[in-house]
Amino acid sequence: MLEIKDLKVSVEGKQILKGLNLTINKGEVHAIMGPNGSGKSTLASVIAGKEDYTVDSGSITFNGKDMLELSADERAKEGMFLAFQYPVEIPGVSTINFLKTAISEIRQYRGLPAMEAKDFLKMLKEKQKLVEIEANLTGRSVNEGFSGGEKKRNEIFQMAMLEPTLAILDETDSGLDIDALRIVATGVNTLRSKENAFVVITHYQRLLEYIIPDFVHVLYQGRIVKSGTRELALELEGKGYDWIKKEFSELAV
Amino acid sequence: MELATAKTNISRGALGEAEIIRNKIILNKWINDIGIRLSNTGSVAKNTQQKAEENFSAVGLPTKKTEDFKYTNIRSYLQEDYVAKNGEILVGVQNFEPSLKLRVEDFQPLLNDDFISIVLINGKYVPEYSRLKNLPEGITIKSLFKALEEGNAVAIKHFNTGLEKTTNPLAMLNTALAGDGIFISIPENFSCPIPVHIANICTGDAKSFYNPRHLVYLHKNSELTLIESYHSINQAGKTFTNSATEFIIEDNASLENYILQEEDILSQRNDVRHFAVNTGSRMNSVTISLNGGMVRNDPTVFINGENAEVHLNGLFVVKENCHTDNHTMVEHRAPNCMSNELYKGVIADNATGVFNGKILVYRDAQKTNAYQSNKNILMGDKSTINTKPQLEIYADDVRCTHGTTTGKLNEEALFYMRSRGLNEKLAKNILLQAFAKEVSNTIKNEAFRTLIEQKIEENIQ
């Protein structure tokens, strides 16, 4: 589904990703872990199409299409979703209207008929229940005045509404208490299917107790230096990142 | 009451004799252009206009050095060869100018049958085209000239009371040259159930110069929603309208005043307003400026009595090479009052926007709550905003804040929206609509608010 080959990315002349390879198939959940500054959020932003980065070389293909040729909104329309580490507040735009517009744009791109109002409302209610988000929150301006936990739940709610085939969760667990973490995980687990895939970017293994990954990758200094199964996450939790840093510091150029 | 300051009066040094004479010559030329002025109605107006002629001659048209006009060089818009006129008469009606191509069909769609509709052509009231069938008994709506001529006690008593001591040269000029305008009076204890809508049509010859003068009086305990819209139809060239409106809001009365400015690039407009707000009264003024070659809005609010509440809001969208200036003054002259001011600007292309807002709190105006906020979005690399918020406080027990922000559209928000499938243009549009909504939401009349939101949507793209 997603294939990243030898991806090199820099920002303001400094290379952050230094030849990254990653293959994700339908039905899989991948966790990407790594110490601060290893390039995790850059990877998420580049996949989603943020323009502040320069792709020096490499490729990102999604369902056979070259993503580097597409703008951020086209990538979303192709079925990608990024749950932001720091969701943005948009005063004056209600989450409901925002989603209505997004769904309508996505459906139009895919040549689907517009969604009936009653179907939208039905879906809205269903997904609100799923992420335990209060209706009054979705009626309010996107993320405006929301607590950290509410913002993250709103991300998962939007993900549920947009039904992406590939969702990237960028440190969705940061700043979440245990209840919010459980709600977010329940949301993801319910949406998990044979047809879609998830990339969970996290610093800690805590979230992975709730969202069981099929694969765990360690990102360090712009490369994936280790890949494994869930056990790798537990090992990291026990040993800390120093172990990785020692083992792979020779990679530093 | 003790005046806290006289500073604002001394913005320029006194002019020399030669310059004063020159000002008089220009003024006399314009007076001759007009012919009949308010002076013709009787001694009260005559004395007022004579005094204003002297006042104007002593200062002349503002220059770039005039602090209050620093960012709007009036002399580059209003030139001496402009011909002063006292409104104009329609085609089909007596004395029409052949060059005037205005037809009734042109402006009829602008009128809303649910409102009391008044048509002003170049500031002159045209009863034939106004729709007063909904007018409740007791409300007076007539030409100011007629009201003064007939000896209407309210008009005579209150004419020029607000602007008598103005330091604004253009307000003086309006008082000196005014020929006519509209007079509205709402009786005591009466709440006007339907909005009064004034449709202002700007039309006609190039280099025409109009000085309409309006007076709106709300007796004690009365309520009025006054909607004003400004349109250009078939203008032959650039015109300059220097209008002035005095509002007197007596004790416990309430005024909602909504203004839509959508004149074309040939229209240049200076809009002076003076609001006298008395004990326990309330006003909400919302100015939506969407177009016009040059627009200067210059409202002054005098809060004269306790427990009054003032809301002053504005949205200005400026494009191409246009220029919109909002120059506001809120004077807290009495204790225990609140004022809240919000002006938002969207400036695109090579356009220039100006916000210069001042709050003045007199020594006696304790327990004042005054807020002022100006937020601007610059759309283009060559778009300009000059913003200057000012607080001048002489009381010690007050709560006053002001703030201003200027920037481009939030890039993070744009990326966030795009990552959910909205293309860049749509995302920008939605952000701008949301930015504008904070102002349009302060319009209480639903029909007009809906219209404004449509207009904003058409204009912000």
C-alpha cells in the first residue's frame, strides 16, 4: 500500500531523513519509535505533503501512485490521514462543517455522489460514540479552547469520519491521561480492518499496550535502524534509547 | 465636567492669513456651486453654516501632516476643481441632468420590502422612490432641509450639536456645505418593530462633490435598527462624497446601526459619524466595507451618561489599488460605562488599509470598561496596513485594553485543512470567512446578516 524508498529529506539545508525505507501493506499496524529529534514527525509531515521540506531523493508511492507529485489535499483524497501531534485551532469553523466540506471534497475527487444529510448525521452520531466525544464539542470551532485530550480525541474522531486507508498517528499519545489513551486506542482498534493500515508514531511503548502493532521500527538519525515485532518495543522500554544510540552512533555523519 | 485634555485640538499650528484667504476662496467656489444650502431654511442653520465656514477656513483641507489624516491624503482624492452639488434628481423627475443614467430598475432590487426603505440619490432624499408603507405612526422620516424649514423643534434643537466642536476639517466642511439629507426621529418609549433601511445611490458626473447631512434622533426609551447600504450605479467618473451623520441616543434608548459599503472604484467617500450616547443607552454600530476606491470611516462616540454600552465593529476588505481607512474615537465622558470595539481587515493586491482607533477616558469616567481590538490579514506581498491603536486615560479606576495583530493566513491551519482533503483555495476561503464572521455575527438582524455573509463570500475569494 505504502512504499517509501531511500527517502532523503532536508529542511533549511539540514538533512533530517537520510535514506529511509518502509513498506506497509493493507491490514498492518506499524509503530515507529525513536528518541527525540530522530525524524519521526518529519516523516509524518512529508508523507502527508507538508511543503516546508525538501525531498532530496527517494520516493513515496501509495497504492501505486507517486505521492511526491500530489499536493497535501490530493493525498488526503487518495485516502491518507495524518493525526497531528499538535492539532491546530481553527476559530470560526465548526468541526461538523469542516468535516462536511472535507467529505464532500473527497467524494467528489473519487467520483462518488454527495453524501445525503441524513447519512452524514447518522455517521456523525456513530463516530462520536466511538471516540466518546460530546456532540457539543464537534459543534464548536475546530479545537478552539479544547484541552489536550479533547484535541487528540477530535483527531481520532475526524479520522473515523474520513475513513482513510492509511492513517498516520503522530505522537497521539503525548499529553494523554490513561482514560483518553484508552479511548483513542479503542477508536483505532475498532477502525482497524483488512483493508486499511496504521502508522503509530510514538516515543513510548505505553500506547502500544492498547494498539498492538504488527511491526515496530526504530528511527534514529534519519534512518530505520531496527525493525521487529512488538517485543522490540518492550525491549526499548526496558533498555531505553541509549542502547540504540550506542549501537548506531557510528551512523552519525 | 472637567475636560481632561485639549491635546487633540492642537494637531496643527495656526495657518497664515494668505492660506486662510485661499481656503475661503475654495469654500466660496463650492458654496456658489451648490446654490441652495441648509442656510436657506432659516437663521439657526444659517448661523451654524456661517460658523462652520469660518472654522473650515481657519484650518483648510487636511494635509499629509495632519496627524489624524496621516495615512489618507484627502487632497489626493478631493481636488479643488471638484464641483459641489446638492444631491441630484432622477430621470423622469423634474430638472434631471441629462448625463444621469440612473433608472428606477437599477436600484429597486436593493430594496427589501420587509424594511422601511428610504432612497437617497447622492445623499438627497427621494420620497417618490422610497417605501414608507410600513412606517409606524409617530416616527418622523423626512428631508433634513424640510424639517429645518418647517421649524421641526427636534431638528432645530439638535442639528450640529454633535459636530459643533469637531476638530475634523471634513466635518466642518460638511457642515458648511450641507444642502440636504435625511432626518429621522423615533418617539419616546417606542420600539420601531421593523428596520429602517437607507439605500444610498452614488451616481452621476465625474468630479461631483456631495456633502449630505443626516440627523437621527432617538427619544428616551426608544429603539431603532437603522441599516445603510451604499452603492454606485452608472458613475461617469470619480466622485467624492463627504457625508456626516449625527446620532443622538437619549436615556435608555437603543440603536443598532449596520452599514454596508459596496460602492465601486470611482466612488470616494468620507463618512463622518457622531454618536451622542446618554445615560443607560446602548448602541451597536457595524460597518462592513467591501469596496470603494477610497473609503474613510470616521465615527466618534461621546459617552455622556452613566451605564451606557457601546459596541463599535467593522470589517474592511480592500482590494486592487483601493484604500480604506477606519478612524475611530470613543470618548468615555461618564463613569460606569463599557465600550467594545473590534475592527478586522483583509487587505489584498496593492490595497492599503488603515485602522486608527482611540479610546479617551476622562478623569471622571471611573469604572470604565473599554476594549479595542484590530486584527488584519495581509493577502498579498504588496498589501499594506497601517494600524495605530491609542489609549488615553485620565481616570485611575478603569479596565482598558487594546491590541492589534497583523499577519498572513495561518500556514499551520492551512496545512491542517489541506491534510483533511480541502484544496488550498477552499481552505483559504474558509479561513477568511471565519475571520470575517466574528464581525458579521454582531449584526442582530438575521435577514441583513445573511445578506452580508453572502456579500462577504462573494468578495473574499
